[in-house]
Amino acid sequence: MKRLIPIDILAHADFSGRMKRSRRNRGFASFGAMIEAVRRENPAGTLLLDAGDAFSTTFWGGAPCVKAVSLLKADALTLGNHEFDRGRTFLNDCIALADFPILCANIVERDTGALIPDTKPYVIVEKSGVKIGVVGVTTEYTPYMVTASSFAPYEVRSCAQACRTYIPEMRQAGAEIVVLLAHIPFYVEADGGISGEIAELLQEIPEVDVCIGGHIPGDYAGLVGNTVVLKGGFGGHSLCHTRLLFDPDTRRIVERSYNVLQNDGKAAPVAAYEEYEKQVTAPFSGFFEDVLATTDETWSIRLSAETKLGNLLADCVRSAAETDFAYMNATSAGGRIEPGPVTAEDMSSVMGFDDPILRAKITGAQLYELFELVYVPERFGNNAGLMYSGLVVYADHTKPAFSKIRKITLPDGTPLEREKTYTVASSEYMASGGNDTGQIANALQWEQLPVHMYEAIFTHVRKLGKLSVSPEQRMHEIGRPENDNSPF
């Protein structure tokens, strides 16, 4: 019987520096042990790929996250949008520390048009005598998901054009298996098919054997045409796996299987991973364990609907800034708070970014325009909704774009006056036009305050003692928003 060569491709995205084991996160050691357990079955023929959002974290900094990727023995990583969060110096420092290939074929230096220094468009890796080409791309929506000043040195270009250039080049250079490693979202439809940016990209490029996506939560393993499509790994909770059986005579894949493995925390421990997790996270233990308040309820975030937790986070920003209103992007938040003591770790886990808080003056008319912008179907599909404080919004989603907002009032029912000027607060990201709201944000004169998001949250929650928000319903809707791709 002919001997076939097994090639195992392990992939994940959006670990996002979640190094510490907690009620919400599995931690680095558990995730690493899971990877090692699978790799052990076929060490010479296993490839580990990281689809981005690996370096940017609030607490430990970039260097420990780069080292974590190295310890996992990743064969390649493609840049995610959050790798750009802290600007050019941070990104360059992380890249310089990496002892694994960093890929990004479609984001270039704005001044020169050259690839980001020390990145590659693709890499060819040999496993068990089989050459595997991996091309890396990053979502074209990246400029709208990074603080404008941080992304200013760069320019995003067409993923499709990059793939049309480099996939044939990899094949010509000897790649026998081709993988698209893409920090790009896609959405799973009711029939099991996929839609969104990555689905459209696959239709525009030469065929690849495996496509790995990322950027949003949710696991997927399926076949699209002849391409195995995978997405998973968010925060180390799962691991994508495809096994390709390669015929050494015909030099072709003859069989493929694919699945997403769930991290149940039961993989045999690996001492090096446990030691590294402790080394990185132990200095922060006192901070994380600080009890701020209590709650008798479960509080959770939904990206496309009002929640008490979303309202609370917006209240924290408004309280810190002492403004009439506050608004924030829901996509910076997630997860839930469980009944019992509420710690600093709990609150920082549901708000992913410790941005500075900014304040500005805004007219009622501009607030109407802001909410109209948010509910344009294409924009809402990419970003979901806002969390906000001090306002009650009435929306009719059966109406066309830019005519959906019926009215906006204050919590007591007083109409928002279009000609009146109010004060508003937001995060640095949204103040820079994040989530494609620059049409409004860039027209305001923002003042940076000497307070960051976590300080605002901790101060407000500690003052409450028990989690609470004002009782008014802040969003009244007819119908549901169009193009709702929210994963939770």
C-alpha cells in the first residue's frame, strides 16, 4: 500500500495576549499544552500558523507576547489589525524580536510603498519533505479599526491583488501546498456556507488549499470549493486543525480532514509554558485581585443590542469626563461579569483597551448624524453598534440608510435639540474616527483628559459598590439592524 505523507496544519487567531488563566481565559500554558498534544502526534509534519492579533495587550507589553509566539514554535504569523494599535515603534520593536516569519503582503509603508520592514509577503516551509507556501494578508478594513495616528505611517492595499501576485510566485518557487493566512473576518450562514470579506476574496484569487481566517470570535471548519477554510482560537479557547494526506509520487493532496479542537484544559502540562505564564502574569496578581464591587446578576455584552454592561461602561466614561453624553464602540467590549465579587480583572476583561478618554463639544445635529452613520448597513456589518450614556435613541430599521433615527431624547424624555451644543466623551480610538465614524469625529475639537479607560471604570464601579445603571431603556428599535454580523 502506498505510503501517504500526513501534513497537519494547526492554526489560530486573536490570542490577544491572554496569558493569564482566569474564569474567562484558558491562559497561555493551557493553550500551549493543547498545541503540543497535537504536534506530538506528527512532529515532523506539523505546521503552526498564527493569523494575527497576537502582540497588542494592555498589561504585559509586546515583547512577552512575541516571546510567547516563539515558545509555541509558530512557523509563521500574519499581522492583525491590533498589531498596529500602538504605532510604528511598537510594531517595529515586536518584529525585531521575532524569530519566526512575520507576513503582511498588503500593508505597506505610506511614504515608500515598500513592505513593512522585516516582514515578508509569504514564506515557504518544508515539513516531511513537502514544501508549503504561506501567504499572509490583513483585512482591508484595518485603517478604520486602529487609532488614526497609529496607522498614519501605513497604507492598506488590495488583498486580492497581493494574492494574485504571490500565490503563483509561491507555486513557481516550489510550493506544493498553498495556505492563505488571513487576518480577515467571515461569517457563517444558516446553510453552513460563509460570507463576508474572506468569502469574497476566495472568489477573486487563484485557488489555495487551505485558508485560515481570524479577526472575530467564532469557530469554523469547512470546505469551500476545494479549499479547507478554518477560523478559531480566539483567546486560546480553540485550535483549528486540518490533516492533508499528500501523495509523494503525484505530489498532490489526495485526502483532507478538518475540525476545530476545543481547549478543555485537560492536555498534559508543559513545564516551560507554565513557567512562562507565571513569569509574565505574577507581577500583576495584586492588581487583578482587587475587589471593586459586587453583583447579584450576570452582566454580559451584546455587540448589536443594548445591555446593562454596555450601558455601565459608557456611564463610567461619562462620569470620568463629566460630560453630558458619552459613546464608545461596542466592539472594544465583550464577555460577562458573574454574580459575586467584581474584581479589577473582571472589569478589565470586559473592556479590552485602556485608551485615554477625550472630551469635545458636539451639536445635537451631529449626534443624529453619528447614529445614522452607525446604522448604515455596510458600516453596521463591520462594526455593530455603540454603547452610550445620557441619551435615548429611537431607530426604525425598516427605513433606508440615513433616515433610520426617529428621535433622540435625554433620559427624562426631553428632546435633543439639533442646534444646541453639548459635551461628549469617548475613547481615543473613537475620537480618531474609529469604526469608520470620521465624518463626525474628525469635525470635533477633542481634548485629551488625564484619565484612561480602566481608571474611569474602576473609579465609577468602586463608587457604586454594587453594579447598577439608570433604569431607562436607551435604544428603542422598530425591526432589527440590517447586516448584523455580530458574533455575540
